Amino acid sequence: MESFAFMAFSTIEGLGIFALMMTIFKINPLPYFWQALFVILLMSLQSYLLRSELSLYYLAPITNIMLFIFFVATVVKEPLVGAAVITLTGYTAFSLLQTMIVSIVFDSIIESQSVQLYGYALQTSSAITIGLVSWLLYRLGIGFTWNFEKVRFKREDLIVSSTIFMVLIFFTIILYRNEIWSNLLFFSITLSFFLYYAVRKEKKDHDQYDG
């Protein structure tokens, strides 16, 4: 029951973060909803498994940020630099909003994390607030309109695919050494999902060039 609750609330929070990072840069998140939901569900499961391993708990936020960058680069098809900027900006804005919620609703971050119910309440209230902020940003046309195509690398599709493959090898070694087989499986599925989109985009671009 605890694992289900953790995944459910983490997924809700993850969708809120995704919506915020997209709308800050005036990108409609709805066309990518189902792909995002699939990836965020896997991210939530990975976070739960990593947090259960005290020696690897620090990897949870790092992997989530990295996977969001890969998602924006392969599915949303933003340049790699732009994907990193969009993701990090979204996470920073989320952290600021969540800190404001904590200071207003909860006595302290420590207290909200020490009681499990408060933690879930914080995640839910953060997701609702972020959802409303995201809707207002997109509705009112507020946000950045940077053209990240100017910073796209040559053969970036190959760079992204190679990076995903190297990250997969790196985390495979870490998870193998710690014998976390289930997390290794779900992490492999997630990165394979990104590789599929990266290779598909590269093939599409190649076909257009030949045509």
C-alpha cells in the first residue's frame, strides 16, 4: 500500500513538474501527455526502489532530471541544450513554488517529510498549484520563446542516442553492483523508450534529406 501511494503521489507531482517546464517556454504539454505519463510512472517506480536503498537514495532526483532532459530532447524534439535549460528551469521553478507552499501551509520542510501524510499532502498541493500556474501561463501566453535551434549540435540525434546508451551502461553497472534487478529492468525500459524516439527522429530526418 505504501509503495502504491508513493508512486501515485509522485506521478501526480511529476506531471505537474512536466506541465510547468513546458508552459514556461510556451510549449503545449497536452500532445505529449501519454508519453509523459508512461515515463513518469517508470520514474516514480525507480525513485521508490532507489529510495528504499539507503546507499543509492541520492540518485533519485539526479535520474529524474536526466530522464526529463532525455524526454524533452527525444519526444518533444528540442535540442539537447534547450532540453537541459527547459528541465532545469522547470525544476527550479517547482522548487521555489513548493518552498512557498511549505512556508505557508507547513511549519517546515523537515516536519512535512517526517510525517508521511504531510509528505503526500505537500505533493498533492504542489501538483495542484503548479497545474493552475501552468494553465495560467499557457492561457495568458506568459513565458519564454527562445529559439533553441540555434544551439543544436551537428548530428545531435547521434549524440543523444550515444549519450543515452552510455548512461544506460553506467547505471547498469551501478545497479548490477548493488543487485537492484527490478530497477535495472525499469531503467532499461525507460531509456529504450527514449532510444526508440531518438532513432525514429534520426531516420525521419534522413528520409526527408534523401527525398
